Amino acid sequence: MLEYVDVGPRPLKQYEPIIGAEAVEEIRELAAPLKRARIAQINATTYGGGVSELLRSIVPLYRGLGIQCDWRIISAGPQFFNVTKAFHNALQGAPYELKRAARETYLMCNTRNAQLLDEEYDFVIVHDPQPAAIRHFKGQAGARWIWRCHIDTSQPNEAVLDFILPFLLEYDALVFTMDRFIPPKLEHQRLATIVPAIDPISPKNMALPKGLGEEIRAWRGIDPDRPLLTQVSRFDPWKDPMGVIDVYRLVRKEMPGLQLALLSTIAHDDPEVWDIYKVLVDEVRGDDDIHLLTNLIGAGDVEVNAFQAFSDVVIQKSIREGFGLVVSETMWKGTPVVANRSGGIPLQMGDGVGGFLVDSTEECAERALYVLRHRQEARSLGLAGRERVRRQFLITRLLADELRLLASLAQSST
């Protein structure tokens, strides 16, 4: 069988102090017609990216509403993940030559995982390209099937898109983060856009006392008396970690003593991360003020929380970005963000709301330096960003959007 991820229920009432009683009641009303529904959420990994973080929060919320929702992950080896990482990059626009061996690896693994999906469900939500062909090999199986795309597929590699497209057309609904991410040649009877969101009471986003946050940073080698830049992202070319180092070096010329932290979770479905990590280690050797922190040395959600909350500036220098949950995470903590104008980032923030959007390394450095030198304005930026996240980018809003989609699919099947 497909492996289950063990998560318990979470009461919706815990969110009432943040979103209000009216919003809580609306979600309960949306959930009521689905009380007997059985839902499967399927993805590739339990950690290391935005999808797993979303599922770790939303599955318990479904269960807290009395809806059976299972989180299940596919079974696959390194060869498959090498192929799907290449597919991921290609669908975001990277050049790639699709060969027969890659197609066969992808199809063989999806066939096997379709056979492992042995339980009956009313709804199956499949996340991203890795398990996209499961629907084809499993058949309808009495369920309504949804494919959820979390990446920017607005300019995909045509060969990979053409290979994936027939599998997508078999789904009952396709969900993207933004309308402009929908590939131009994709025609489907039910296309939806649902924006991702963060969980405000998860270990990564809960409020930390300042003393504890500073102690966590000091444990990781940060001097609390000197300014700190941070980026939290996978070590991935699309996140441009080398560009972040360039920004740090430009700012440090004007602000000696500046520190930089690059935090990342290394996941088993991302094989190219090791090559990038090695390049970064070589690049920062000799500079004790650059800190590479990963789950391999125990830097987890609480460390990310502390660095996002108590850094002076957080950078998100993504070249391509499906959404970038780390932007909303940081804004929720009231910390100013300087971010590339890419993908879903402008959807979350705008100049003067949470921080500044930029278009180059030089502009990123200029804006980061401006924030470091104008602390009162930085505080105002951060407070405006937190309120924007509260209104638009919390997990409870995402849950409500998903419940509406499920109810709509249920009605269309009757």
C-alpha cells in the first residue's frame, strides 16, 4: 500500500483567536456536506518543500472537522526522483531532452504506485508532477480526481508538457496557484486557481519569545549584536543561493559585520541538491559570517521560525517561484522581506506591504541596505505585511477554498 503519514486531528477552534468566530463557522458550514467523504492527499515526500508543509497542516484540519482525510506518499527510488526533478525544472522552463528511458522510468513507477493505492476514496488530490500519472493507471475507481500544480508552468518545456498532458486531461479538476501559470495549450473543462497559505500556529510560525529566538540563533553561531540577512529556501538553482551571497557581499561593503544565514531542508526527492550544496560550501569557505544551516545538522522548523522572526532582513531571490511560502511565513512574523518579482511572490507582497520587490542583484542589495538603515520604516513594512497575511494567506482560507472545490465536484457527479 502507499505509505500513510501519521497525523492526528487539529480542532479548527484553535484558529478562532486569529481568524474570528465568523470565519470558523463558515468553514464548518462548508465542511458539513462532506462529513462522510473519504479524501486522499498524495505527494512525493513528507518533508523538504511547501507541499509537505501544506499537507502537514491541512490534513489534520480536515480530520478535526470530522472528514476522513489521509496523507499518503508514493514509493520511489533515486532513478525516479532524478527523472522527476528534471521534469520539475523542465516544466518551469529549463531546457531538457526527454528520452525514452526517462519516460519508461516515470511510467513504471506511477504504474506501481497506482497498484499500491488500495483503499477506496471519494476524492483523490494528487500534488505536482511526480505522481501525476497515478490517475491514468488506477482508473476512475469511483473517485473524483484533482491534480494540484504548485510550480510555475507558464513557459514549460514543450516535450515534457506534451508527455504529461494526456494524464492531466483525465482528472476531474486541475488546480494552479495563478491563472498565468496555466500552460497556454492546456484546455480542460474545470480549471481552478487556489493560492497556497501558511499555518500560523505551526512550530514554524507560532510566536517565539525574543529571548528564546535569540538563543536559538546564537546556538547556530549568530552574533546578536550584528545585523543579519537570511534566506530560507531549498538549495536549488531557481532559488539563486549564489545570488544571495552576492547580495550579502555587496551590502557588507557598506555595513561591515553583516552576517548571512542560508537555511534549507534537504529532501530525498531532490537529488541535485547535493551538487549545489557542495558548490555553496566551497563558495563560503573562509567566511565565518556565512552560515549554511540544514536539517542534516538539526536545523528544523523552530530554527527557521527564529531566523525569520529575528533577522533584520529576509531575502527571497527566486528566479522562478510557484508561490514561495517563506515570504508569507516571514511577513507573518513582521520581518521585512526583499524579494525578486517572480512567480507568486508579488501576489503576497507589494512595495510598502511587507517589504520591497526587486528585479536584480544590485537592486536587492540596495533595498536590503535601505531596510537595515531605516529601522522604523522596516517595522512599519513588517506590520503591514503581517496584516496582509492574516487576511489572505492563512491555512484556514486555503481549507475553505478546497472545501468549495470538493463540494462543487460532488454536486457535478450527482
